[in-house]
Amino acid sequence: MAPATKTPKASTVDMKFEIVVIPVSDVDRAKDFYSSLGWRLDADFAGPDDYRVIQFTPPGSGCSIIFGKNVTGATPGSAKGLYLIVSDIEVARKELIDRGITVSETFHAGNAHIGTDEAYLFGTQRVNGRDPQRGSYRSFASFSDPDGNGWLFQEITARLPGRVAADTTFTSATDLAATLRRAATAHGEHEKKLGKHDDNWPEWYAEYMVREQSGNELPT
């Protein structure tokens, strides 16, 4: 008889994931690269024993990266699959390309299923272009820093249920604007069904935006 499985208790302490260590071989070259992305430089501290740590934060992110000298023993360039979540992958690509960064073409997962087969991320099932249905979580683009640490843009426009807190928050004006555009498009379809102008459009927008972030069924 198998032992009973205990239901895990809900944590009473917040555990905020805030730092990822990136192994690099040339600190100043890496600093120049991440500066060129338009990321915020939070710190550049030097200490004894040839210690140096640099911290950058991507726009709108609650998580930062650090790198430097004597920060990690990992092989430079060994950090892979670092996800940057964006609401519009083509806008994100263009911004970096305009900054002189080499970014892959947009690709999607073909017939692979999220959660069961992620080999397409590393080249075996990539299909060129954005996901035809604009499915959330399904479109990607990649780029690397000078050491080969690998980054992935992933386009997410609607979260899976349970993947976000009940609070509706936006990390940047760009994020809010993108959500408003999606709500406006959906509301246009809603008004077509009504056959008239919807005087309660502010409430409809608000309901759409809250449901989208909480992973609930969207209004129609």
C-alpha cells in the first residue's frame, strides 16, 4: 500500500525570485552589451580580492541579473533558456534590432505541446514565424550576449489559470497599453454582436483586463 501523500501547506512567507547570475568572461564587454539593450544599470560595485559585481534589470521586470568577477564559477556562456516575457514579440524584436542587437527570426512551436515537448526551443521543432493563431505562450525569438548566454523572448498575451495573483498589475506603460489594445480589439467584436455602441465600455474593458491577468475566461 502506497504511503499517503500530504497536501503541502500554503507558504506564509513571500519568496521573491529577484536575481539570476550570468557567467561572463569579460565584465566590461558584458556591461556594454546589457547597457545597449536599454536595461537599467542598478549597481557596479568593486571589492577586495578582485571582486566586482554588476546588476542590470530589464524594463518592467521584477527580476534582475548580476555578473562580474569572482561572482560565479560557472562556465561563461553556460546560462541558457533565459526567458523575457513580452506582450508583442515583433515590437520587442524591432526594439533590440534598432539598438544593433542580432535577434533571431520569430518562431513558434509547430505541433509540439507546451509542457510535454519543449525541444523546439533548441532548434529541433522550430517553425518560422509567429504562431498562426497568436496563441499565448507559443511565439518566440532568441538572442545571445557576447559570451553565448542565451535569451528567449516569449509572447504571452493571456495567462494560464492560476499563474498570476488575483491582483491586476502592470509593470510598465507599454504593458498596460498592449493590454488596452487587446481589450479594444475584443470590445470591437463585442459591439458587433450587440449591433450598437456599448455605453458600458469602461466596465467591459476593466472586466476583460482583470480576467486576462487572472487567467479566467474572457468576456465576449
